[in-house]
Amino acid sequence: MRSIPTITKNLLIINVLAFAAYYVMRGSGVDLNDLLGLHFFKAPDFRIYQLFTYMFMHANLTHIFFNMFALWMFGCVIEHVWGPKKFLFYYISCGIGAGLMQELVQYIAISMDLSANGLSFSAVNPALFNALTTVGASGAVYGILLAFGMLFPEQRLFIFPLPVPIKAKWFVLIYAGLELFMALQSSGDGVAHFAHLGGMLFGFLLIRYWRHHPDMGGGVRGIGDSPIDRFRDYWEKHSHKKADNLNSRQDDRTSRETDWEYNARKKAEQEEIDRILDKIRRSGYDSLSAEEKRKLFDNSNR
């Protein structure tokens, strides 16, 4: 767990603890999924905070396992690239967006059913809507999956049962297509397919907005930058700070190394960082060796 970045690790822990609490308290007659899951907004049990809490609750072991596996697999990479603040903001936004999409789709579906029978919401006992409850981190996780596909479209993934690796951009598109197909089938499989699509949709809109409005970060550091620009900006900013400090101590620096040696060292360091950034652009963050990751983050945060 020590190698997992802070936000991803804490999200994993919170989800597992919430799932354990759900099972323990269910034995005492308290259903946390009913209390914290997302109810249809016209149901008496609906609470606004459920748009946040529902994404930390899960229906069964299989449900939480696959969500947490995907969060660990893709969340670690995205958090390393974006940083903890931006990653958390994005994750929560996608989760809430998925919940809003689920509410909208449920409203449309129920309205159509009632209209087909000549009824309206006022003619139905609101308590009947309490059974419509959504739980799970899937919407937020699908947003993370979408982010990975947009940031590293050429990254090749080995996905069971495919015999060959597939590029991330095609993997995301295929997954989104399958979700849309299953959502339109109205199979009644108990899976909130439109919530999954909602998480991806909100993620897509958020990333596109950040790319076109890099100055609208809302106080979240680096929120509008691409991962490559973020690394480069960090490096250049801290390099300039170090250069200014060294210039203010010109005599001390000259006593330790000549101008030619200093310039040669700085050029070599910049070339190494450029090489690492180019490697991320070509092959993705996971292609970096441990030493390359160390150089990138150590130099950008000095």
C-alpha cells in the first residue's frame, strides 16, 4: 500500500471500510445501503447528501472488488500525473455526475411509463420509489477510465480475454459502446449503465473544459494543464528559482564550478527531463522506470 498515492489509497480504504460496516450493521437490522445509497429524488427517503455517499457503498463482494481493482489500476496513474487535489476533485465530480445522470434517466423512464398508462407522479404513492436505490463507485471509476484513455490514448493494455494488447483509446470506446448497448436493452440486470455513462460524460466534459480554460482551475493547482505541460512547468519554474538563487550567490557558485560546467550540467539535466517527457507522450507514464520516475518528481519538486 505504500506505493499507492495518497488519495487513491484513502479511497480504497474508505470503500472497503464502508462495505465492511454495511455487512456488520446489516446483521443488526441497519441497512447502510438504504441510508446512504442514492434514492430516486421523488422518493421520501431521498436526501441530497446521497449524491455523495452512494459512491462509497456497494451491493456485494464482486461489485466492490471490480470497482476497487479498476480504481487501483487506473487511479494510481492518473493521480501521479494530475496530483492529489485535481484527482480527488475529478473523482468526486464524476461520481456526482453519474448520480445526476441516473436520477435523470430514472425520471424519464418513470414518466414515460406513467404517461403510457394515463397517470402522473401525483397519482402514485411516493413510497413506491424508495426501492429505486443506486450504490457503487462505478460512475467515478468509469470517469477515471475515461481520463486514462484521454491522457494516454496510445498506451497498450492487456485485457482478459483478449489475446493481444489493445490501445487505451479503443478500450475506452469499446467499453462505452457496450455500456450504451446494455443500457438501451433495458434488460433489468440491476446495473446502473447510464450512471456509468454519466461518469464518463462528466469526465469528458471536465477534461475538455480544463484544456480550453487552463486558467479556470478553481484553486486546484495545475488543474488546467496537460500532464506533459504540468511536469514541464514544474521543472522550468523550479529551475528558474534555483537559477535566481544561484545568481544571487554568484561568487559562491563560481568558487565551486565554472560557468561552462554549470551550463553544461543544466543542459544535461534539461535534456534528460525532455527525454522522459517524450517517453511519457509516446508510451505512457507506466513505461517509465523507477529511476526515471524518481528523477522526474525529485527534480520538479526541488
